Amino acid sequence: MAGRVSAVRAQARTKSGTLRTRVSKDSRAAIGRRAGRIRLLPAVLLALTAGLGVAAAAYGLLRWITPVDTSRAAAEIDVTRVALTVVAGVGGVVALVIAYRRQRDLEQSRFVERFGAAAAQLGATDVAIRIAGVYAMAGVADESEGPRRQQCIDVLCGYLRLPYTPDLGGNHQTKDIVKYPAAQDGPEKEQHFEYRQNDREVRATIVRVIADHLRPNAEYSWSESNFDFRTAHFEDVDLSNTTFSRDARFNHATFSGDTRFNDAVFSGDVWFSGARFAGAAWFSEAAFSRDARFDSVGFAGDAAFDKANFAGETWFNRASFAGAAWFSEVNFSSDARFNEATFSGDARFNDAIYSGEARFDEATFSRDARFNEATFSGEARFNGVTFSGSAGFSGARFTDTAWYSEAHFSGTAWFSEATFSRDARFDSARFSRAAGFNKASFRGAAWFNKASFAGDTLFNEASFSRDAGFSGASFSGSAGFSEARFTDTAWYSEAHFSGTAWFSEATFSRDARFDSARFSGESRFDSVTFSSVTSFSGVDFGAEEITFAGPKQWGPPAPVFDWDQDVSQKPANVEPQNWPPVAASS
């Protein structure tokens, strides 16, 4: 008997709860309708007041402009008709306002209902329901505009930001229970791990849906919306040929597998700062119309940016490239910063265009770095850079100052036929292997003061239009300056030539300073042209042959040597023996 009473009471409580729920829902609906009426009432009153005001004003105006005559009564009747017509028009406006407000409230209610249902599906435990929720939320976004569409997109992006473990992404289980044996005099313990079943498929579906809505052939384009993927996890994502017209945030996102952004268009600001790419990353021919931030990004595989276009400022500071980095034919329209970036694989910047400043200060290139035929319109900064592999700048064009101070070239360095329109600064740079500047053009000052050249150094046929500074530089291998042309002062004071030094057919149009230089190997100044003040005071010519035979021009004034006052003091290894040399022009 007691059990039956309990059951009846429970049933009553259930019905009571259901009833309360139903009443609560009905009450909320009634309150919503009442609120709608309350919100609508001020608009109606305002419209009526405005209508009456307009009618009164029209009536008074018409009476004022109507001439007073015998037909006054007829005129008053016409004025009254006009006023009534105005009132009728105002009444129509009021009706339109009411209809618009009702329609807007109806659309809002419908959006809230559909949005809530789609969100509930996304939160379901069953994977099929969650996938259906993705498409339901996309459908709501398609039929919405402005903030409502953005709200739907934010939910889909937010799902990708949820905690995710790739190892369990394809797990068909929903729960894992681990039991621990009881400790001494303690209870047995259990740990329960809840999984989102097959969450990888849900995430892949979201990415595909978003990508399809960002491509040119999309029926409903979402390109005008913002996308917030900060800390999101992507797997084998393909966002190629997509368009992001507003801001796109990928800060600290994780990209597993290969990632494709080929031909993507970013019209707003884009952030990839701190992102991690576990596989290959493809950005070939991508277009960045505004600022692009890749600070501290990590590329574990190859990173391809070939033919990409960066119209705004670009940041790759402290970026890490573990694989090959491809930036060939990239166009940087504004400043590009790669300060402290690390390139562990080959780096290719061939034919790249830098319209603003190019900053690579303190960057590290562990393997080959190629900047052949690149164009630097702003300052090019490579101060303190480490080139462990071969460094290629052949044919590069530097319109503004080029900075390589204290740079270290562990491999070969090639600047053949490079053009420096303004100053080139290689002060204290270190070249551990061969360095080639053949046919390079230095139109501004060229500073190699205290630079060290451990391998062969070639400046053959190079042209120096302004000061050329090699003071305190050391040449351990061969130093070739054959047919080089020095239009302004050439400074070799205290330079040290340990190997052969070739200045054959070089032209010094102005001052040439070799004071206190040291020549330890064979050196040739034959067929050289000294057109202005030249000084070899305090030079150590060593023991190998040094020849000044057959100069094309020997002053005036004649070059200065320590033995000018006493030719018997001339070292025997300095040719010709009949001093001074006879110029070919003489």
C-alpha cells in the first residue's frame, strides 16, 4: 500500500513538473509577445504623432497660401481633403511600420529557434547528429546576414577551438574507464575518460563547409565575415582558392598533415603568429592585401610561398623553417621582417621583390640561401646573419643601403653582377670560404673594413663609383681585383693579403691608400692605372714577387713608397728593378 502511494505521489510530481514546464514555456511566450507589443507601441504612437503633426502643418500651409475670395468655402473643402489624404498616407506608413516590426520579430524568433536547434545538435554525443548540426548551422548562416551570420560562423570556428587529441580523433568509443586497486584501507578508484566519438569527421566536415563557402563558386559566400581560428587544430586542411575579405586569425593554431592555402586571398589582416605546421605548408600564389603576421611560426616540413603577394607589412620574426623555404618570385610591397628567423633547410628567395625594407638581422641559414636576381628597393638588412651553407646574391639589385655588418658566411658567398645603388656595408663580415663579387657594381660607398676573407676572394671587373673601404681587412686566400675600377678613394690601409693579390689592369681614378698594408704572397699591380694620390707608405711587401711593371698610368703625382728618397732600400722582390716603372703612356 505504501509503495502504491509513493508511485502515485511520484506520478503527481512528474505531471506537476511537466505542467510547470509547460506553463513556464507558455508564460515565456506570452511575455515575449507582450514585450513585442510593448516595443511596438512607442513606434506606433510616434508615427501617429508625426502624422498628425504633418497633417496640421499641411492644413495650415494650404490655408495660408489659398487666396481669400468668394470661393473660400470651396477652398476650405479642398484643404480638408488634402489634409485627410495626408492623414491616410500617414496611416499607411504606420501600417507598414507595424508590418515591418512584426516581420522582423518573426524572423528573429525563427533564427533563434533554428540556431538553438543546430547548436544543440553540435553538442550531441552521437557523431551523426553532430555532423547534421554542422550542416544545420551552415544552413542558418546561409539564410542570415550580418551579425546573425557571423554568430553562426563563430560557433563553427569555436568548435574547432575545443580541446582535441589527434590520437583519439577517429576513436569509435565514447568512454574509457580505468580502475585502480585500493590502497591500504582505502576504496577502489576509477577514472572515467569521455570522448567525442569520431570527432575527426566532424571537424573535417566543418573545414570543408567553411572552405566551400569561401570559394568563388559558392552559392552563399561567407567571405565578408571574420574567422577566428586561434588555437584551433586542423588536420590535412585544404583552404586553397579561398577568399577571406575580412580578418582571419590563426594564432597558435596547429596544422597536422599537409596544409594548403594556394591561391588564397586575404583582403583583411591575417595572423598566423605562433602557429605550428607539422607537415608541408603551401601558400603558393596566395595574396595578402593587408598585414600578414607569421611571427614565431613553426614549419616542420617544407614551406612554399612561391609567387605570393604581400601588399601590407609582413612579419616572419623568429619563424622556424625546418624544411625547405620557398619564397621565389614573391612580391613584398611593404616592409618584410625575418629577424632572428631560422632556416634549417634550403631557402630560396630568387627573383623576390622587396619594395619596402627587408630585414633579416640575426637570422640563421643552416643550408643554402639563394637571393639571386632579387630586388631590394628599400634597405636590405642582413646584420649578424649566419650563412652556414652557400649564399647566393648573384644579379641582386640593391636600390637602398645594403647592410651585412658582422654577417658570417661559412659557405661560399656569391654576389657576382650584383648592383648596389647606395652604400654597401660589409664591415667586420666574415667569409670562411670563397667570396665572389665579379662584375659587381658599387654605385654608393662600399665598406669592407675589418672584414675577413678566409677563402679566395674575387672582385674582378667590379666597379666602385664612390669610396671603397678595405681598411684592416684580411685576405687569407687569393684576392682578385683584376680590371676593377675605383672612381673614388680606395682604402686598403692595414689590410693583410696572405695569399696572392691580383690588381692587374685595375684603375684607380682618385686616391689609393695602401698604408701599412701587408703582402705575404705574390702580388701583381702590372698594367695598373694610378691617376691620383697613391700611397704605399709603411707597406710590408713580404718575400714573394711583387710587380708594378708596365703601368698604364703612374701619376701625377707619382705613387709614394718608402724608398723614394733612396732606391737602394727597395726590396729585391719588388719589380721592376729599374725603378720607378715606366708608364705605357710615356
